Amino acid sequence: MSRQKKFILQEKDIPTQWYNIQADMVNKPLPPLNPATRQPLQAEDLAHIFNLECSRQELDQEHAWIDIPEEVLDKYKYYRSTPLVRAYELEKALDTPAHIYFKNESTNPLGSHKVNSAIPQCYYCKQEGVTNVTTETGAGQWGAALSYAARIYGLEAAVYQVKISLQQKPYRSFIMRTFGATVEGSPSMSTRAGKDIITREPHHPGSLGTAISEAIELATTTPNCKYTLGSVLNHVALHQTIIGLEAEKQMEMAGEYPDKVIACFGGGSNFGGIAFPFMRHNIKDGRHTEFIAAEPNSCPKLTRGKFEYDFGDEAGYTPLLPMYTLGHDFKPANIHAGGLRYHGAGVIISQLIKDGMMYGVDIPQLETFAAGMLFARTEGIIPAPESCHAIAATIREAQKCKESGEQKVILFNLSGHGLLDMTAYDAYINGDLTNYTVSDEEIEQNLKAVPGMQ
Ligand SMILES: *Cc1c(COP(=O)(O)O)cnc(C)c1O
């Protein structure tokens, strides 16, 4: 009997609405606060730096379904639907009775899920008369996605990339420039914030904190310029639900429903994207799917952080957000999964963890690369170092099934490919990578900087 390997939706069957889980949550997320007054922010407050529609979506606790604009759907069709794939070879290698499926978000030309939100963010900017967009990027996945989306809607994009990342992994900056974006290593001399940092510390390697300050400064001092963010915020996870909504239809084609849904976790966008549509059936229809977010053990906000109001960025420029946090100036070890080196969890996810709707697992770097190697050698796809965390968590679950003899259905999100991260694989193969840990004392120390803890 011939078995089906992958499940693909026709263009006409691609979902036409995003799912806003906030509307269905029993306990709603707490509001973001103005750090000076401690008053809840309104959409108009956020719209000083973000476009108005995303600012509204951010705080929308009313509408469970939000129409995807026609013009966005047209662009989604350049690379969606993405395949849902049954990982037969991985199952065989693990000798597990579990059925393992993955949603392959690495198949678009930018190589990660981030473009799913870059496109609508740039579309709304265009609609509102914005001409310029700006952002920060670490390893460059978000900068690359935004540069592409800005190009298709005719916007100018300025990306501040963490200087040390730009020097060590320049290829994604070449992608950004190919699409016409300008890329500055941060700290740069192009903003007051950057100049101040360089004056104080001429060889500052840069961080997401320095890059955020520069991008926000540019957005607030340039007419018709908006800031954009590739993770953490509610509207970003909203746009990413296209992943889970497609997967729901595709699992139906496969005749199965997931017992466990797994994704890696940086700020929560790819996790929310695949998880929220399935979680609605736990909330509304009494399903018992387990939701597992895989984080690096060197940046363990879900498993060891505290639920507090904290800043979203290192420099303390953003509103205060109610989140599981390690403290906004926590400095994660230099692991290769750059996209997971973030101190806090998004606001929705933080509430869902508090309510026991999902949980985190923390995984050491070497285990993630061992998982990525096994996946590459069985399924033929080299995963992004971030996605390796999801694979490692999946393997743990599949091994539990082997021990118990249970035939669980596991679905994980392959958030991106690792073809621009091959130096990391080379280092792993050469035995040059290490595990990092973080002590309780270090976490306690960092939490002292959290405003809510003072
Ligand atoms: C950015 C990124 C992540 C982490 O971000 P989330 O918002 O947590 O999804 C994970 N995987 C890849 C490939 C990324 O580019």
C-alpha cells in the first residue's frame, strides 16, 4: 500500500481569517502599561510607533476571527500552503509507535516563518500612508523577511542588525540588501542612541537592546516611518496562526488529530502560530491536546522565569508587559539559536502558562544539535538551530511513547531551515560546541532589575 508522505492544501483552501485566541481565553491577558504612569495603554498610544491596525489587533480581546486582507492572501499564495509532512524516517530511526508530523515553514524563499507577519505588517503600513519601516534583527531572519515584504509593497526599509551578528553571519544582510533595504550594524553612527553608545564604548558588539533603541529612534524622528517587530507581540502571533489553521485542515486530510503540539520558543510567534488554532478546541470542545514550548536551557524564561511586568527590551524603551521574564537585561549565552535568545515570553503565552494551558521544556544546546543531525539524516532537511529545539522535544516525547507503547500523534513546527547556519553544524561536528547553564543566583540577580519586583 502506498502511504502518503505530505499533505498540501490547494490555494482555494488556504484559510482566509486569522485566529485571535484572546477572544476565547477564559482569563484575558493583562494590559501593557505606560512605564511612567502605570496606566494601561490604548491602541492610540501604541500607534505612535506601530501602524494603527496592528495596534488595534494587539489589544483586541473581542473578535476571535480577523479577515486576512485580499492583498495579503495574494502574497501568501507565493509560498503557501506549506506542506504538512509525516516524518516516517524519523519514526523508524527512533523505533517509536508515535506518529510524527511536522509543518514545514522553511519552504519559502526567506527560509523561516517570519514572513507570515512581515507581509501583513507592511501591507497595513502601506494602507495607512506609511512610506518607511524600520526594525532590529539579530541573526537576520526577521530583517530578511521584513526587507522582502517592504519591497513588495514599495516601502523603504532600514534594518539595524546587531553588529557582532552582522560581522559573524553576514549572509542574511546580503539578502536584505538584495531586496533594497539599508542595513546598519548596531550600534551605528546614524542615530543619537547609537552615537551615545559608541562614544561610551567604541567597540560595543551590539545587542538587540541597542538595535531596538536605534530603530525606535528612527521611527519616532522620521515622518511616515513605523517600527515593526517580528515576535513577542500579540499581533505577530495572530498573523502566524495561518500555520496552525492550515495544519488543522491538513491533519484532517491525514485522518488524525494531534495529542501533542510542539514548537521552539523565542518570543512565542511560531509557537502561538501552530498552537493557538488547536488550543481553541481544548478551550471550547473539551479536547486534551498537550502544548509544549521548547526553550534553550541557557535562556529558561518559561521554566524558571517569574511572571511580572517587565520591559520588552534591554534598554527599557518599550511599554511594561506582563510576562514570564528573566529580567530585561538578562544576557543569554551565545548559543547558535539566536532567535531564542530573548529574556521574556509574549503576553498571551505568559497568561496561558499561568493558567496551565501549556508548558515549557528547556533543552541544552548539544541535545538540540544531536536532534537536528538526526532529522537531517532521516528527513533530508537541515533545520534552523532554533527549530532543532522543537525536534529535540519531539524526540523526547517519541521516546516516551516507545517506553509506554502508546501510539500518540505528535505535531511539531519546523520554523526554518539552517542553510545559513552551517558554521554552527560544522562546529557541532568538530566537537567545538558546548552546553551552557545558568545558575539560580544569576536568575535571581537579574530579576532585581524588573520594575514589578522593586
Ligand atoms: C525568529 C525565529 C524563531 C523564534 O521566534 P518565535 O517568535 O519564538 O517564533 C524560531 N525559529 C526561527 C527559524 C526563527 O527565525
